[in-house]
Amino acid sequence: MKRKRLTREQSKDQTRERLIDAARTMFVKKGYVATSVEDIASAAGYTRGAFYSNFEGKSELLIELLRRDHDRMHANFEAIMQGGGTKGEMEARVMTYYSQMFRDDDCFPLWVEAKLLASRDAKFRVRFNAFRNEKLEKIAAYIRAFAEQVGTALPLPADTLALGLVSLCDGIQFFRMCDPQQFTDEKTESVLAGFIQRVLIG
């Protein structure tokens, strides 16, 4: 069977996606700083020139990877909110999602890399902070919507709870990443479930 020839636009999209996938793999494996443009291009099967015809630099790729991870999380939240059901069923879905989300979060090292880069690079900091604030605003909106749907009074403003929830998730995942023998999946899940149960659900 004759292989279908890609259009110029399809070929460019394919190149871009392969570079994004390669960057994700290399950033997680070697770290953002240790990964070069050449590393990414080579892993994707392209040249340095192909990289720069698609991206300005590594930081643009990092932001793109974070945005995709955020979009995935947003889709999961939407599914929880639109799933309907009784108060107990909705609370159970939220509890399960938040207490186990770390198990599938292989992008967490990228968020750590981005925070380190933002602390050192003023130009990147502006872009990252705008993106991070957008993430916090969306989580706060979901917290408000969840409280309204199940009829639960929030103990603190939604934006405060969003910051606390994200900080707790980041902190416990960082401990787990550095010392997985002590901070087991079970312990991590217990900490997150306890916070959600007492603070968000009550």
C-alpha cells in the first residue's frame, strides 16, 4: 500500500510534535539545564536547524509541556464536575482523583524544573507566573463550583484553598520523588486524602 504523502503543514506539525515528545523525555531524564537543543533535536531525529524553525528555545518547549499537562488536569476536573450523581458520589470522585493524582503525574519533575528556572530567569519568570496564576484561578473556580454543587460551605476562600492544595500536592510529591522508600504511595495518598476530607469536604 502506497504511503500517503504529508502536506507541508502536516509535516511541520509532525516535526513539532516529535520535538515536543523528545524534549519531555530528555528534560525528565537529564534535567532542563543539562539538556541541550542538540540533545532534543537528535532524540527527535532532526537537526538543530529544524528545532529553531519550530521553537525559539528550550524555555518555549518547557512552557508548552506544562500547558499540555495543565490541559490534561483541566479535562479531568471537567469530567468530575460534569459526572453528576449524589453528593456522596461527587465527593468520592474528588477524593479519589486528588488523593491518587500523583500516581500518574510523570510531569511533576518538569514543574520543579520550571520553578527553578523562574527563580533564576526574570524573562521566563513573567511567562511562568502568568501561567501558574491561570492554573490557580481555574482550581479555585473548580473548588467554588464543587462546593456549590454538593452544598458544602468552604472553611476558607477558594483562592486560599487552591494555593494550599497545590502547595501540599507539590510538597508531598517532592518528598516522594527524593525519598520514595519513606514517602510511599500509601503515605502520600493518606496525606492528600486527609487534607481533602477535612478541608474541602468536611
